[in-house]
Amino acid sequence: MHLKNKNIAIVGGGLVGSLLSTYLSRQGAIVSVFDKRSDIRLDSNSAGRSINLALSNRGINALSTIGVSQAILKIAMPMYKRVMHSLDGVLTEQQYGKKSEAIYSISRHLLNAKLMNIAEKNLVKFFFNKECISIDTSSSNLIFSDKTENTYDYIFGADGAGSIIRKKMSQFSKKINSTVKFINSSYKELTIPANSDGTHKIDSTALHIWPRKSFMVIALPNLDGTFTCTLFAPNKGLNSFASLINSLDVDSFFDKYFKDLKQIVPNLSEQYFLNPTSPLGFVRCSSWKDYNTILIGDACHATVPFYGQGMNSGFEDCFLLNQWLDIKQDLGHPDLDVFLNKRIIDTTAMQDLSMHNFIEMRDKTANTNFLLQKKIEEWFSNKHPQKWEPLYSMVTFSDMRYSEALQRGKIQNKIMSNIMRVNNLNNVFSVAELEQKKIEQQILDYLI
């Protein structure tokens, strides 16, 4: 109980704020969470609000530490593979990891509600419709829209990509520079309905991708037999959100590029205009701490969602901070800056990985040579697990630092580019052919 009787405020009752509150309360702190929204547990209507989440090892580790991972996984759907849908409807599969390894599709709404319930059982107090409008970090004082003010021993800004805490810290502190950068693509949610008997219309053990170069659709399964689909497309230009003005445009666009999807979504154009179009971007911050105020999660490292690491990295922030507290025993310890700066390096790498995976999902998963390269990597990794771990596995199925995974991934990709180019490998994958060309030894030679 390293924070015994410390009075701590968390601004933001989302996923990371709720999980962090449980960790801090278990460390002995008196924790208050302030959320500008009303209590989401009283609101079942969250459609079109956010991308379905993919929970993976880093997030599961964080939930395991407080003993709730099994309860959370009961409301999640395991996805063991990607299924790519070509323009003419041909399906190609790619395993995410080893046969037993999966990422888990989970509803943001359900998960957030569960984490709030767990936090309250751990004596955390939630205050809803309580909007923070300013902060004085030098005195750890929070100012709310209802004109009330409160002072705390420590304050955490877990208030998401639009964080008021980050904005005020950047405004008043010379050592904190933050940047918000939007990419030239946005997203819109659509839903594939369940069959009349409540079953899924397509394979529910997979994340489905319709890759179309500059745009794509992905689909994640839900417990109720539906799929949450997300269209990612450029903001302007050909095949962009700006080019889809009316129902005729939407129908012809989906007829041309997503025919098999359109056949299983009866009210597609109606959904398209009903659901919002939301931007995609990054938040980066030169420092996450000013006096006793600390940023965490999306408030300081929001990312594009293409590695499924936004929530997982935020949960890992909580897990690693708790681990650090177990050793240092005090949030006032001078080593906290060292810990946070190390974390900044890793979450910046995570953002770079996310953008790289956007290009991979959108452009390359339809490319036969790319899929062949991935199969060769998997084959080699199975033979030499100590020497080679695919980048996706390093990021998704391990707790390796993101920065280390990024560097290893770059080295491995360079090796594979040379292997593919030198051997003129054709599109037919067979182990016999690889052994005949001595591919295994060539990769080993590069690794020496």
C-alpha cells in the first residue's frame, strides 16, 4: 500500500481512467474519477461512436494483475486470423500467431462499464457530468465547469485524445510541447446484422479485411451475432468520403468494391448516412508530467487504430506504472521522470507501428508476394523460435518494448526483402521449394 491515504484525482472515466483507478486504490490511495459524460452504464445506445476494440496480450496482462482478465474475456470474441476478401470475393486467410493465439474483439461500451463496476468495488468514487475546465499544476488544483475547485496530492489526466489536462499543461508549462496530427483518412462504422437465428453471417473466429489500396473495410465479430464494420477512406479525392454524397453514390461504391459485403448489409446506405464520419490521428507529447500531474493513455499518446494497440498500450501504461510503484513505493520518487521518458519512446514507436500497419492492411494484404513473405517468416520462426519472431507477434503476443519490436522488425524486413528479391520466389509456397533453394540457411546467414 505505497500510496496509503494519498488523495488522487483521475480526470476521465474511460477505459484507462477506470483501470488506473483500481490500481491506485489497491495501492492505498483515495481515488476520485471525474467524467464530463453521464454514467455510460445507464446508456445502452453507443452505436457508431467508436471502433470495436481488439484486446491482446498487453491489455490482458494488465487485467490479469487485478484478477479480472477471465471475466473480461467472457464478453469478448477470439479472432485467430485475418480473412482477406478480394474484389471478386475470393477469401485468403492469415493466422495472427500460433494456433492457440488470438486477439479478442470486445465492445468498448461493455468493457468500460465492467471496469467501472470493478473500480467501485475497489472503493473508487466516480463523479459524472463533472467537467474539468482548467488545472493549476503547481498547486494540483482542478477547476470544474460548475465553479467548484478541488486540490489533490496527485492528478492523472486520462481524458482521451482531446484531453483538457494536456491542453492546459501545454499552455502553462514551457517544458511540455504537444502535437495533434490528423491523417488524410477518416472512418465510419457500419453493422452486419446477425442471421435470424442469432448466428454470424461470416466466420466469427476472424477479423475480416476488404483491402482496396487507398481505402478498406474491416469487420470484427460481436457476441450477439453481428459484426461491427469500419470503412476507412481518404477524406477527399477519388473513392473518398467527400465523393459519397448521396445513396446512389454509396450503393454504386459498395457494389463496385465490396459486393459480397453489400449483399449481407440490407440497409447499408441508410446506416452510412446515419452514422458519423470520425477523424483519425495522433497525439504526441514531449513530457507527460508537470509537478504532481501526470498524463496517461490517449491523453498523451493517442494513435490510429491499425495495430489494435491504442487501448492495449494505455492498459500497459497502468500495468507498468503499478510495477514501478511496487519497486519505488512513491509517486514523488525522482525516478518517475525516467520511467515516463522511457515510456514516451515506446509509445512513439507504437504509433509508428500503427501507421505502418495501416499501409500493410490497406495496400499489402491483397498482394500475393507479401502473403508469401509472411508465410516464409512463419515457417522460419516455427523452426527457429529463438532467432525469429514475426513483428506482429512481438507487438501483439509479447510484452517486449514497442521500441525494440520496431527495431527488430526493421532488421527482419530488410532480410526478407533480400531473400524475396535474390531468390525470385514465385507465388507458389511449398516447403520443398524453400528447402531446395536453401532459404533457411540464407536467413540464418543474415542473422549471424
